[in-house]
Amino acid sequence: MSAPSMSAIEKLRQAVQDRHRYAREWKARTGGKVVGYLCSYVPEEIISAAGMLPVRVFGSREPQDVTEPHIASYYCPYCRDCLAQALLGRYDYLDGLVIGHSCFHILQTFNSWRRHVPLSFDYHLFVPQHVRSPRAKPCLTEVLVDFQAALQEWSGQAVTDGALDGAIAACNHNRRLLHQLYQTRKDPSPPITGAQAMEVVLASQVMDKGENSQLREQVLSELPGTDGAGEMVRLMVVGSENNDVELLRLTESLGARVVVDDHCTGSRYFWNEVIPGPNRLEAIAARYIDRVPCPQKDLVEKERLPHILKLAQGFGVQGAILIQEKFCDPHGFDMPQIQALLKANGIPSLLLEVDITTPAGQFRTRLEAFLEMLQTGTA
Amino acid sequence: MKGQRFETAHLECWDKGKEMRREHFREIWTAKERGVPLVIGLGEMFQPMLCALGEYADMGYGTKLPFIMRHRDLGTKCLEAWETRGFSRDCCSVMRADLGTMYAEVMHRAPDGKLIRPDLCIEMSFCPNMGRTGRLVADYFNIPYFYIDVPPDDFNMETAYRYLMDQLEDCLEWMGRVTGREINDELFIEGVRNEWQSRKLWGQVQELQKATPAPLDSRMLQSLLVPGTMVKQKKECVEFYRMLLDEVKDRVDRGISALGVEECRLLYEWMVPWYYLRIHRYPLRYGAVFIGGTIPAAWAVWDMAGDGTWTVAQTPEERGLPLRTRRDALRAMAEIYLEKTPGVHWYRTSRGDKAENDVMGRFRDWHAHGVVFHQDQGCRAAQVGQNEIRMALQKAGIPVMAFEASQCDFRVFTEAEVLDRFDAFLEGLGLTPIES
């Protein structure tokens, strides 16, 4: 059977590739503001409820030479890549920029961005680092009250409870659709590749939720029962803000299928929902506090590790590719522990250290060797 | 003041500071035989909380970091102990070295060779790597762990205070539970009072550094700061800094200088490479003196004005805020870390423009002629905003140099290259080598 025609998937893919054009067109069409955000702890619900389009800032994974004066070369490539996009004018359509309090690296991106490419609205949104502290939810709720007020003041429009309810429902629906899509990947011969799945999730972070969900529903209806490629080595990818679709394509071209991930641009972005409550902001705060934590916020309980293992086992993973952004401290502390946990549970892993660009030849060799070892049971 | 020479004098209180350090380590190594809780972590902050336990010993980050910085073979063994466990060589060098001493069983080995085990670990999020280190430490020793999330200071301050104070109160209760000891609020309050006093006195010493010639240099300040990092919550530290302040005032009155020459006054920003402390005095061959910098300033308490003017903060009680209850003391302690220590906030907030104002203010008011930045590969926190600050200073016409190294990983230090940079910078300031 040949690969299925997935026009909706193609549209989502195009939205990711032409994300700047999409945002500009959205802006021209609606007259609304576009707000870029750094870090998946920024609550899209509130930005959407304010009638704005939240757009996750991604790098382009192209060589660049504009960030060196602003960010040390030993900061992570992702934060340098994101700043490069701003300095190169690729996000010149943004009206505002929000960062969720996270690591030093991305904070520097935000600081340099607002200094050199000033916007009429920028916001450093404090998100507690110890998310399992009983003090975290009340704190984030208070922070979100201030954030909502700041958006209102900036836009001159009230963010009503009705608008919040609508945005919560739209985001939750979007998350459910992504869950449904991921569930299909448990199939022995998944109907969607890992690269396609990544593009679908990325699209959700740069598109209007309603439009995105419509396409997503279409994707689900168009999916065949299988991709026809037969059973392949089932892999998981684990890491940080990974939008490197090409790396997944390369991996899958070697006879593997990426069936699940643990990335903040992937499953961690949508894994849990807002449970609606009378206090909307409290409900939103609870969602972000309760989500599978980023390693930056998983400082005490180490919840992410068993979650990764559960995903690996639930999706029948045979091996894992651990993607470490060079110089990333939070993930650097986690990776050996993840490797040890997976190994103890019979899941071999391959650690790839990545920079802005992917050394395709070198990675191909390493991936081939890893897959061969998995196929022969020698990993 | 080309060619001018000044009198120098030994600091009378120097030996007292050394003795305090020895006593601190004696407390750690004898904690078990004395039956007092041995605490690891805290990053040399929030120590008044420990006072609430009555007796305790505080290992801080660990005990052997300076030691392995002086003994490179052992230092290499410790750094590699981290790396052989699969952790990245790119992570924070302090935490790598610290955890390396633990994995290599150096950190907790007493002078008599016995290994001791801390009883509880408390860490905080000034830098998230500290939090992650605390987790690994607690796992290694299999001891209870408490984590304090310190918020930045660029959002609603009442929310920030409430969040931090509530966590600190939780921590006090937790400490009582895991040690089986009663939490003594009076001792806690006294500890907070002492920390405020210690920091204020230390700030007053910094202010005296505005004098020409400066009575102390950065190398002296670094040693004199040790009690302020390790035991600032204790009465002995307050007494020591009072003694130091009197002596430094006297040095200023008598025109006693740090090093005998002062043709140029420099600020040193961020940490030194701990294995290369002679960097403090390298400019001396050109008659230049490091008179202070971020780190000594960070351990005082300051009121910051919008124009970058640094004024030593008054204690809460001097401002009419009594320390009567636990909440009073929690707020006073939170105030130090949320509002009165600007250096540690630069890297946690989005207020980069404030940071450059603060450095410019120090440059102006301490009558400096240049600023040296350590671009610390091994510390992301130290690097936040540094490039932007450097550019802003250059734009303002302030001579700036930067050298790249790592505060705890001597394997990346290129001495000749770093010293060449210093030579070029100092010559660029119009200085020439002086005769010793």
C-alpha cells in the first residue's frame, strides 16, 4: 500500500513551515494582535481569550551569526536560534512577547529580544519552579490575575469569563484531538510517522486553535488503519524544545518509526487539560502546575522519569533517542538518570547532542548503528 | 596618582576571620559526636532557618571545593567522577565539582578519614542547578530534601513575598519534623537579626572602598567575606564585621592602602576562577587594584536608586519594623533576597537595563577606571545579561574587558591567553608595568 494522501496533514505541515505567513495572514484577516511566547508554561488560554493569537517562538535551525554579541556561545542553541529569528526580523509581525519564567538561557533570549527588537507589550510571567509545592497553585493564580489585567490594559478590552470559557474549551478540544492522534501511534503499524506527528503538534502552537482543530479532525478522519510500512523499530524521542522535524525524518528513513515523545514542543505541550472550575484562572493555573513537569521544574519529586517510562511502555517502545541541546543544564542533569531508568527496564537509548544545525552524516551513522543493535538484540 | 606609594598595614582582625572558618569546619566534622543535625545545601543563604533548630552544623554546598581547587589531581578526579556517571561536562562547573567531590567520597570525608553523612538537605532556586544538585545529594545520601523556590523581583511583590514566606514557613515545620526537634522562633528571629546586621556591616565596609586609596582589595574582600557567607546568622559574625568596620575606617583615616599602589581602580564582575586566585593581584604589576565587584556587593544589603546609586540598607528594626514574630522574621529574611541583594537578581529577572545601571553606578561612585568581566563558561547565572551589560558600558565610554574561563573547571583555563588579555587591557588604560 502506498503512503496515504493526507491533505489535512499537508496543510498543517505547511502552517508550520510557513508559520510567519500564517500569522501575518491571520492578523490581516482578523485585525487581532499576535503574541509570541517563549516556554510552554505560558497559558495560551488567556492570550486567546483576549482575542489574540498566541504563537510559540521556534528557531529555524539555520546557521546564524547575529546572536554572539548578546548571548554567550555556551548558552543552548535553541535560545540562540530563537533570538536570531527576532534579530533577523522574522517575527516582525509580533505585537507582544511573553516568557514563562524558566531557565537562564531562554530568559536571556527574552531580555535581548525586548532590548533590541522592542514590542509594545512584553511580559515576564513568573511560573513557580517547584510545581509540587502546595504554594505553587495559589501563587500562579495570583500571577495569572496580573497577567490578565496586563493584557486587558494593553489591548483596552476586557477578558471576560465567557471568553476564558471559550478559550479553555478550544484548547482542551485541541489537546483531546492530539491525544486521539497519539493513541493511533500505539498501533503495531502506526498510520502516521513521527515526523508528521511532530508537525501536527507544532502546528497547534502556531495556529488559531479553532482552525487547527478543524484540520486535526480532518486528519483523524483521513487516517488509514495503517501506514502500510509494516512493523518497524519503535522509537521514542526525549528532550527539550525540539522542532527538528528533519532529524525525525532522517531517523525514520532508516527503518524506524518514532511512536511517542517527551518534548515540551510535543506531548508535554498537550498532555493534560484544564479542568473547568468557577475560578477560571485558578483552573488554568492548576493545569500548568499539574502538567508533566519540565526538567526545569521537576527539581524534587522527579515525576518526569516515571512518566517517560510509562509512555515508553504504553507505546511499545523498543529504543529511545535522547536529544540533548548542547549546554542545556536542566536536561543535562536528567539525561543520565533517564538512560539508567530506561536501561533498567530493557529499553536501550542513544544520546544525541544537538546544536542549531544537525550533523546529518554523523547522526545517520550513529542512528544506523543503534537501529542495527536494536534489530539484532545487541543494544 | 602615577608613581605614588601608600602605606600598607596588616589587618588586625585577619586571624580572627581565619579562626572563625576553622571553627565552622570543626562544627561540621564533630556534628555526629555532638549529636546535632548536620545540614547540607542552602547555598549559603537562609541560614537563620537553621538557628531555629538550636544546635546544628551547616555543610553549605559541601566542604572541599576550595581544597580540590588547590589540588588539581584530586580536582580532576572529582570532576571526572561526575562525568563518568554520564553527566554532561557542559553543566554548571560549581555543581559538577561539588557533586564530583561527593561521588569521589571527598566532600564528606572528615580529617580523620571517616565518612560522615548529612541528615537533611535544603536547597533553593537562586539558580535552578542548585535545586537539581540538592536532589542528587539527597538521593546519594538517602536523606530528606526540601526545596525553596525563590521568585524573581519583577512581578507583583506581595505575591512574591507571600510565596517565599509561605515556603520558608513550610520549611521550618519540615525541619522540625525530620529532625525531631522543636522549632525555636526566638532563635530564628535572632538569626535573622544577625544576618541583617552582618550584611549591613559588610555593606558599610564596601562603602569605605570608595576611598582613595582603597583600604582593601578584592583578594582581601574575598577572604573577609567567608564568615559572611558561612555564618552570617551568628552573633560572632556580627562582632567580627563590627571589628572589621572599625579597623577599615581607621585605615581610611590614616590613608592605609590595600597594596601600596593605586594607579588605577578596577571592578571585577562575578566569580574568580577558584583555582587561579592570583588573578586578583595580576593587575598589580601595572599598579592597578581590584577594589570590589559584584560578589562582595551581593553579600551586603542595599537600597538601589534608579540612577544606580547604592546605599547600604537599614535593618528592618531601624526602619521601625520590629522582629517579634516568626512572620516578622520571615518577611525580613525574604526582603533580603527579594529586594536588597541586587546582584543576585540581575540574572533572575527581565530587568537587564537595571543591571547595567547598577554596574555603572558602582563604577561612578567607587571611582573606578575600568571593569573586568569573567565570562564564566561554568556558570549560566553569571552570564545572564553580561554581554548586554558589557555593551552598555562600552557605549557609555567605560573601559571593559572580558576573559573566558570557568570558575571551577581548570581544564578549560588558558592562562597565557587570559593574561595576554589583561596585559592588553591594562596597557590600553595607559598603564605600564611598575617596578615591584
